[in-house]
Amino acid sequence: MDFPRAARPTSPAHIPVPAAARTGALLAALSAVLLILVAVSWAPLLSFDRTVADSLHRSAVDEPGLTHVNRVLTDWVWDPWTMRLLIAVAVVWLLWRREWLLAPWIAVTSAVGTFVQQGLKSAVGRERPQWPDPVDSAHNAAFPSGHAMTAMISCGLLLWLLRRYGARGPLWILGVAAAAVSVVGVGFTRLYLGVHWPSDVLGGWLLGACWVALSIAAYERAVLSRER
């Protein structure tokens, strides 16, 4: 798992700290707004959630074949543990390259993101959609979607590593496409299977992207401090 010599930069590419910090701050603000709206049960948001959830659930009940495909995707391809396994592989690769700071940084970012997600679930305590004819089941609270947040964190970190180590052209396009399909795809599966509200998935995406941006900003600042 190494890049061709021609594609490997002399030194890792750095993301400007201010840009990453501003992005993280904006995403944090959006996440906070959505969290508040969910916590106070804002009627327009709940109405939107219910309309989308009802429509997708009717389709899931009427299309058992498509429902089975979505279950396979959400339980195996885009399961949080699959995402964490990819992060573990990346961490091992970084250790092989003797990246003694970046390897644990990636591991801790992923692990703490999981704890943040579980903490928010417990704090908000939002109930999942309830159906008389469910096509799937899930436990614990609904907000934010753990699948969506884990996918966003994992894919965001992996894209950062690709860019940092010189991925360009087809490799970069392939990485971005795979990440986009995974993040959007897992969000759709959770909605289609009726185990989350749309705002749960959106919350997972926003919080995951926010966590990655803030982690990148903090890491780049730490690197700059060490180089001075």
C-alpha cells in the first residue's frame, strides 16, 4: 500500500491551518444549530423528517429485493466496523512509514469521534422511527446517525492522507468518488431501512466533517510548532 515514486512528494502536503480551522468552525456552528432544532423538536424539521421517512419506508416495504441490497450495504460494506478497519489499515501503513505522530493522531481522531457520537446520542435521547411493519431494526438513540458520522470521519481522514501523500489525477478522483459514494450511500441506506430520520443522517455528516476539519487544523498547527 504505497504510492508510485513519481507521485510521492518530497515532503507531505500541508493543509493551511486557518482554512481547516475556519471550515471546522463553520461546520461546528451548523451542527450546533441542527442539534438545537432536534433537541427542541422544531415542528418544520419534524414534519420534513416524517414526510421523507414515510415515503422511503413505503418503498422499502414494497421492494423487498432493494431492501435486502440496502441491508447488505449498511451491515457489511459501510458498517462502522468496516470503516474503522480501513482506518486501522491506514494507521498500520503510517507506522510502517515511521509516522510516529500522524499514525496515533489518526487512530485517536477516529476513536474519540466514536465516543463523541455515543455521548451525543445519550444526551439527546431521540427516538428512532417506529413502524408497524419494520424492515430492519437498530438500537440506542437516533441522533446523530452513527453510520453516517463514522463514514464521514473515516472517509475524510483517508482523503486527507491521500492528499497529504501526493495522490493526484486518477487516484485522487477515484478516492473522492469512493468517499462520496460511501458517505452518501450509507446515509441513504439508514433512511431507506427506516432506522433514522433525515436530520439524524445530516447531523452525522456535519459532525463527522467538523471533527475531521478540527483534527486536521490541530495536527497541522502541531507540525508547524515542531518545525519552528
